[in-house]
Amino acid sequence: MHEIILITPKDPKDNKNRRREMAGVFAAAICAVIVTSIVLSYIGVESFIFFALVNVNILLLLLVLFVVIRNGVKLMLDRRQKVFGSRLRTRLALVFMVLSLAPTVLMFIVGARFVQTSLDYWFRGKVETSVEMAMEVGQAFFDSAISGLDNAGVNLQRGLKQAGIAPGDKGMDDMLKTLRISRGLDFAAYLTPERRLFYSQTSPEALAAWDLARSRFSWDAPGDRNAMKSLLQTGQERDYAFAVFPLSGGSKGYIALGKNLGPGILFKLDRIATGLDEYRELKALKKPFRATFYFILALIALIITFGAMWFGLRLAKEITAPVLALAGGTERIARGDLSVRFEDSGTDEFSVLVHAFNRMTSDLEQSREKLTSANAELALRNREMAQHNHYIETVLDTIEAGVLSLDENNCVNTANKAACALLGEEKESLIGRRMEDLFKDEAASMIQGMLQHFKDNPQSRWQHHLPLGTWRERKVLVTVAGLSTSRGAYRRLVVVMEDVTELEKMQRMAAWREVARRIAHEIKNPLTPIKLSAQRLQRKFGAQTGDPVFAQCTQLIVNQVEHLQQMVTEFSSFAKLPEVELKQDHLEPLLQELIALFRHSHSRIEWTLEIANQLPAFPMDRGALARAFMNLLTNAAEVLESEREKTGVERKDSVRVSARLEENRKIIHVEVADNGPGLTDEERSRAFEPYFSRKKGGTGLGLTIVRSIITDHRGYVRALGAPGAGTIISIDLPLD
Amino acid sequence: MMTLLRRALIIFAVLTLGYVPSAGASPQDIVFHELTLDSKTNPLTVNLGFGLTNYPLLADMLRNGARAELQCTVSLQRKRLFWTDETLAEKKLAYRLRYDPLTREFLVESGDRPPMRHKNLEPLLKKRLEKIQVRLGAKAMLEPENSYVVRVVAGLRHLPGLLNLASSVFFKNETIIPDTSIAMSFDYEPLPPAP
């Protein structure tokens, strides 16, 4: 089961959500533009809505700042903790930030400088001076117009006073008329204290203008109640300047004078005043303007910077996400989990990488499976081979033939137990030794010949008997064959050594038995007539002949014939050794009987019988064993007596017969030990060979017969002892 | 560390939200000289008088092209224990102040009345503001054994200039003098009818 990890969202719902989000963002941007336009155009910055929107924007900006800072801090922490992919993300975010920050800062600086320069230019001293001077011109014109009216009004009041004309009198009208003409006024009137027109010298246009101006006068303005009040008024075609002079604070009425200034004067003056107002208004807004521009520039710069940072972080995350996923997958693969797979619905280079990764993982998984199965099979084969090797080793270690394997340099590679026993060496000392070094003398030269033979004929076989041992007492049948390799080359040799010593001995014994039988058969018959004839001649002619030679010769003939008959008898016994008939019987009584017999017959020898423990019954041929022990005891007695005669030393001769049960070996061990001269190494090795005897005139068949009988009992007999330490004949008889 | 950063940002946001661009420390205030309620007349009339503490400063502002409006709201409210006071009557007064560079006079305009002009601002405003009568409404609004409060709120702020840049300039402080209020509470007990 594979674990699928999505690199990019494949779910249509996710894509739908994304599209929805983008649409929402786009709509929000449009709404922001529209709302901003409406608020700035129609509602103004003084409104609560504007204030709320500003705060919302500030909140959003803070939110973006928070998100950016949070992501930035998180990135820093990841980088510090050496989280995989953090360095790449940091680099991308920094690149985006630098790329956005540099032009943004430049734009801000340039923009701020431009704004500053522009504002300084707009509000430079020359402009202000020009505007103020224009205003001063207007003021001078106004002052001039008003001062003329003021002068006329003062003169009129003086004139009225001098003339003693009370306000409202008829003479006032004339004076007003005179004043109007003399001063070139367009309007001269007397107003009642109720500010109604009483006398007027005016043109219709001026009158109409006065009607408009009258409501604009600050009749109740604070300050000097007798002060002149003046204003400018636009008429139908021309502009007028009016001045009102309160008489006694207005309690006696007012004098109103007016003069036309010409068409459009007021408009121009108004424009000058308005221009100055606007300039001053602008000048008062210089700092707010600058702050506003700086704010806008800073806002844009922050939006660009934060947006770029946010975009950089997001892009970095999007770029590193698949890389991280792939890295995570690679780690899992390195840990051995090959079940991971990636799925990417995109078509970009990452998708190519993802697909390649999946292919690689699949291949690895298949290879591992194959490797696992191959390993399992190999393990099985190894187990089988180990079992086979164990079997072979067991077989090799259990067989009686010695098996050696030689390498290309004819050095021993392997050796089984039998080989070690045959060669008399430990396995560790055999391994690595050259084959020819394992043998000596004639055997070594034969081995060298064998090796040369195989060098020339690697595919052949070689078989030969080799003597082993110091006295060549053992015979080994060595068979050598070449081992072929899988390519058919023969570079190694297998040496099989079979100990045929006993076999040859048996063969020789059988041969000697046959010879003994034939000799006994051929010689035996003529011996009796020879002896009888010699005895007959003794009887017939012994008494007649006085020559002692005749008697000696005939006696000699008889003696030698008897000796020959004895030899023939022994030959016949050797040749006709009967088959043993094994029956359960006890050995102890037999030994006791024999010891008693020899104590009686050879009383000068101390005969000892030691039975260590109860000897159980075992399969034995009592008669054969009696004959065997008889030979052993007879040999021992003859050796002791011969030694005494030879040395002439009186000594305490003794023969000890001991028997014990060895339960662990399941045998009865019997020893016949004398304190005679002992055996040399040659004598010990050849003691049981036929016709080997150290007795003069001995047939050498006694121990041979003993060995034959013991062998028939499936036992083992050997001769022990060193020169001067006596002879021990050791016999092992199996219990079953 | 993230928690600390988050908290700092939240606090900063709150402070930013709570920040209201307020008028620069104004060197002048509105002072109330008179506040009386004439309950004998019908309708109820409030006699009000107030002024400023620094006329020259305002005069300089007006000479430099500023246009200001003195807004005054007079309200009669009935006190309630467990709810906000009920506004029974309210009148809003507005006095537009400006300077005519041509005539070099200060102007105070109010409603449909012709503007009052004077070369000095202080006497002009004093003339205009020291004696104000506001008719609130019929005396029948008052109910016996109820508590009422006459509240007056006055403030001075810039008027949109000739260029109407209010929609374009962000950091212009429109408030010259923040709203200042005065209140007068009373319990209404009708006079016994004349014998």
C-alpha cells in the first residue's frame, strides 16, 4: 500500500475556493477604489465614514504587517533551527523584499522630494508677494473709492451743520443733490432712523443697487455708533461703492452715499480677494498637504513592500513546499520506507521531478523486493549448503578413510578426523602445509611423483600404497583425484587415504595360513615314517653297533623330526584356527584357573590376578580365550626365565594379570604385565606379526594366534612397555 | 515569543484605533458667560452668552484665509433614571466667521441675517455672542415634578475653504476649539395660579 502525498492541491473544491478568494480580493479592491472615490469626492475626510475607513485601512495594514512580521519571525526561527527549506525561503523573501524595497524607497524619496519642491515652488515668496500686492491694489482702490465717499459724507455733514439744516429737512435734499453733482456721485440719500429712504438723489440703477446693499450693512455693528459703514455692491451693469454715515449714532437718521466704480470692478476685486483667500487657504494647508502626500506615498510604499514580502514569503512557501515534500520523501526512503509516492497535478518542472521521483521510488521498491527475495533464496541456499556441508563434514569425519583436499599450491585445504589420525597431526597444523611435507622418505618422494603426475595430467587418478610411521609399520592406500572447477579446470586435488595395515596383515595372515596349511600338509606325512624309521633303526641296530655316532645320529633324526612335527603341529594350529563361538560367559573363572595352573607350573614366578570389579558376562569363546591367555602367560613365563638365564641374576619375577570393567567404553580391559626386559619399538610394532619372534627357534605364531582370537571377539590387543620396564599386553573385550 | 509579538501588535492596533486626530492643543477655549432659562415666557427662552479666550489668535487665523464656524447647540432634556435623557427640544446655531481682505473687516454671518462686519473681531463677536436668545419650544413640554437639564454645546471648527480641499487633505485638523458644554439642571414646578 503506497502513501500518496499531494504536492499541489488537486481537489476541485480547493481550486474553486482559491478562485473564489481571488475574486473576492479583486472585488474588494474594486469596492475600495469606489468607496474611496465616493468618500473623497462627496463625503469628505471629516466624516465618520472616512474616519472608519481610515481605521479599517490601518487595521488591514497592521494585519498585513502582523502577518508579514509573523511569517518573517517564523522564518527566522526556522532558519535558526536549521529547518530544511528555511534558507531558500529566507533568500527568496529577502530577494523580493530588496527588489521591492529599493524602487519603493526610491519612489518615496523622489515623490517626497517632488512634493516638497512643488509645495515650496507653489508657496514661494514671489507668488505670495504678487498675490498680496494685487490685494493691496484692490484695497487701495477700495480705500480710494470709500475715502472719496467718506470725504463727501464728512463735507455734507459739515455743510448741513453749517447750514443748520436738520436731518429730514427739505434743504437736505438740495444739499444731497448738490453733493451728488459736485462730487459726481451716483447715489446720495437720507435715511430715517428706521433706515428707510427719505431723500434720494440717485439713478435708478444706483437705487436698485442700494436696495441690494442696504440689507448687507451691519447696522448694529459694535464700536463707534457714528462710524461710517461702507461696502461694495454689484449693480445691474456697474458696481457701486456705498457709504453710510450715522447721524448722532443713527438716532437722527443716516446719510448714504454711493458711487459707481465701473462694470466688473467688484468682480475683479472679488477675484483678487478670493485669490488671496485661496492662496492663504492653500498656504495654511501646506503642511497638511505635505503630510497627506507623505502619508499616501508611505502607504503605497508600505503596501508595495509588505505586499512584496508577503508575496515573496508565499511564493517561497509554494516553491519550497514541493521541495520539502520531496526532501521528506527522500528521507523516508533513506530510512527504508519505500511506500511513499507523490502526486502532482501540475505540468511544470516540479511535476517532472515528482514523476521522476515516483519512478525512482518504484524502481527502488522493486529492486528491494527482488533483493529481498534473492537474499531469502540465497539464505535458503546457504542453509542448504551449510546443511550439505555439515552432512559432508559429518560423513567425512565419520568415515574411517582420511580425506584431504589440496589447493592450487598443493597445500592442505581441508582434512577430516581420519586424516588427522592417520597422519598423527592436529587439524590446525595440517591446514596450509604442503602435501609432500606430510610424508617422509619413500612416501614423500612418491607424493612428489604424484604431484608431478597431476601437473602433467590433471584429469587423471593416482593410487598407491604408502608406508607410514617410523618403522613403516602402517600401510596407507592413497587415492588422489583432481577436482574440477565450474569452468572445467582441474586445479585442486582430493586425497583419500585408507589404512590398509590391518587388511594387509589379515591378507598376509591368510596367506601365511595357507602356506602353513600346505607346509603342514606336505611335511607332516613324511615326518612320521622318518621318525619311525629312525626309531626302528635304533631299535634294530642300536644294540648291535657300539659306535656312539649311530646312536647320536638316529637320536638326532628322531629329535629333529619331533621338532619338525611340533612345528607342523603349530603350523597346522595356525592354519586351522577354528571359528569362535561366542556365548555369554564370565572371564574371571577362566583367569583364575589359568593363574592357578601357572602358579603350579612356574612356581618361581609370582603370579597375581587382580579383578577390580565385578566382571559381567559377555559373549566369549571360553576355549579360544583360554588358548589366547595361555599363549600370553606362556610367553611371559618364557621371557622371564630366559632373562634370568641370560643375566644369571636372581630376581623376583612376577606376572600380573588384571581385569576391570570399563562401563563408559563398554569393555572388559585385561592386562598381562611382566617385569621382564620389555619390548623395543620394533618388537612392539611387529609383535603380533606371524613368524616374528625374538625367541631362538620360535615360530612367531603365538601372539599372532592371540590377536586372531581377540579379533574374532571384536576386541583389540596391543603390546605396551618400554625396554627394561616390562611388557604389558593390553586386551579390550567388548561387552556386546 | 509569537504570543508576545501578537499581544504587542494587538495593543498597537488598539492604540491606533483609539487614536483620534484631535485638534492641536488649542490656545483658546469657549467660556460661557450666561445661561438662563426663562420659563415665564412661552415659548421657553434660553438666554445664552459665551465668548472666546483668545480673540487675536482667531483673528490671525481668519486674516490668513481661514473660515470658521462657531456651532452651538442648545437642548432641553428630561432626565431619566434608567435611560438616556429625553431630548425635548433642540436648537442649533451657527455663526460663520471670515475676514474680507478687501474691506479688511471681519464678518459674522448667521442664518439669513445680514452679516455683521467690523474691523476688529473681538467687539464683533462679543456683540454677536454675548446676548443670544434661543426659543426652545412651548412650555407645555415641561411636566411637573420632573427634572430637566438645559445643555449647551459650543465649538469652533474650520469651514471648508474656497477650494473645498476637505476631501483631499487628510491631516488637516478641522477643529479649532473642541466642543465645550455647559448644563443647567432644574426641577419644574409650575407656579401656582395668580390669585
